[in-house]
Amino acid sequence: MKKKVKVKKQVYYILIVIVILAIGAFYGYQKYQEYLYHQTYEYKLSTIGYSIEEAKLLEEKLPAEKLEFILNEKRSDIFVNLAQEKYFIAKEFDNYYAYYLKHKKMEIKDIVSIINCKVDQEYYSLALPTDMSKEEAIIVNKYYTLKEDYIPDDLVNVSMDYAWGNYGDIRVRKIAYDNFLDMWQAASQAGYYLMINSAFRTYQEQEIVFNNYKDSYGEDYALSIAAKPGYSEHQTGLALDIFSKTNSNRKTFKDSEVAKWLADNAYKFGFILRYPSDKVDLTGYDYEAWHFRYVGPEIAKYIYENDITFEEYYAYFLDK
Ligand SMILES: [Zn+2]
């Protein structure tokens, strides 16, 4: 009888010890979890005034190094507003912030666009080599340049039914031509007759164009009206200057019905209006109602529907 009581007591002690250990373990685990949480940026950011949502957003959009920077600054809406922007690119964080400090009244959306398009930099100052692996989505502008000897190997002659000049004068890459022909048909059904007056230009041809302006009117004027050789999209063989058979006047074409039809329909055939009137500050080019660039249907559709420039698309989706 006595033995049984002893055994019972032992079991009782063991149970107490287990319970104490379990409580200890539970408490320790809680403490450990808390410790871990205190190591997170979510927690650290919340201690300097960011809400949990804001902290989560910053943590999601920015690498540790930038979060450390933010932790050393006073709480500021600018970081949250930047991270919230649709086309925010983490690697441009420093550039956005530096630009913001100099232009505090500017809208955040515009700061992101300016930095993404690189127009905070002087024209022709970067001379970045165009990444040719992007194929029909290669970028050529005042920052990205093609090699002097670059000539696409699939140029085709545009039929004189659709182009001014002599046969062989107007050449374009096959993929752009095939899609232009489809667009021509659609335009024709809408009652318009499209005509190309310029397409592929070699580096040397662009040099002649540029130097002619320069010799006649000076370098500033030349820079305002023509691209420097190596920086013209026409050298890609994917850019077409399109007018109508009855209107090839740069000044009046922009107000024509054909120009409107092209602006609204070109994307269906993989072309974009490359230099729109409301994007001059981002493209670096005055409005050119006639200049269309083949980028492929998927990209063209996105750019058209989201009303952005090719520069913005390229920076956010392709420049990886
Ligand atoms: Zn053009």
C-alpha cells in the first residue's frame, strides 16, 4: 500500500516538472519569437513611426541596404510614396531620392518617370550600348546607342505602292514590314492610304542628315531636330515615318484623320506612336505624329493601354 503511494507521488513530481518545463519552453519560445520579430525591418520601421502596412511595403520593395538607410532617416512619406509607385524600380531608389531632394514639389509619379527614362541626365551623356538581345524591343534613344556598323540582316525593300522614292531606297526589317502590310490593309478598309517616306537609315546616312542641319543652322538646331548618328531609331530598321498618300506634310499631318487612326490602331499591329505630344519631356523628342516603331504586339498593347513611353516600359520590364 505504502509503495503505491510513493509511486503516485513520484509520478506527481514528474508531472509537475514536465508542466514547469513546458511553461518554460513555451515562454522561452514566445521570447524567442519576439526576439526574431524585433530583428525584422517590419518591426524596426514601426519603431520610427511607419505603420505595419507601410513597413511591409517598404520591406517588400526594397533591399536591406536601402531599408538601413531609411532607418537612419526620420520617418518620411516620400519613401512610402516612392515604393507605392506603379513603376518604382528598387535599383533606382538613390536616384529617385536625390532627385526628390532637388524637386520637392514635383509629383512622385513624375520623379519616377524622369529617372526611369534617364532624362535627369544630359542628352548623349551616357552612350550606353543598346542591348541587342532584346531583339524587336531594343532601345535606341538619347542615352542608348547602336554601333556604327550595325545594319540589320533582314532588311526588305518596301514596295513603291506604299513608299515614296525609288525602289530599294526605303528598307525596313521584315517583321516590321509584314506587320505594316497588315496595318496598311486595315487602314485601307478604314478609308486611308498609308505611305512610308523614311524607314531604315545607316549610321552614315544619319550622319549626313545631322551634319546638313548642323552646317546650315548650327549644332543646337541640329540637336533639336535630328538624332546624332548612332542614336537614331531609324538605324534599327524598326522605325517607320508613316504619312498618308494625300498628306505628307509634317506640320498638318498631326491634325489629320489618318494620324488619329494610326495613333489609335497601330498597337494592334505591334507599332507604337513613339514620340507622343504629351511625353516630350520623357522621350526627348518633339511630337512626331508620323514616327512609328515596331516593338511587337504584346509590348505595343501594354504601352498603348497604359499610356506610357517605350522608355518607361523598357526600364521597368526589360532592363534587368
Ligand atoms: Zn522617324
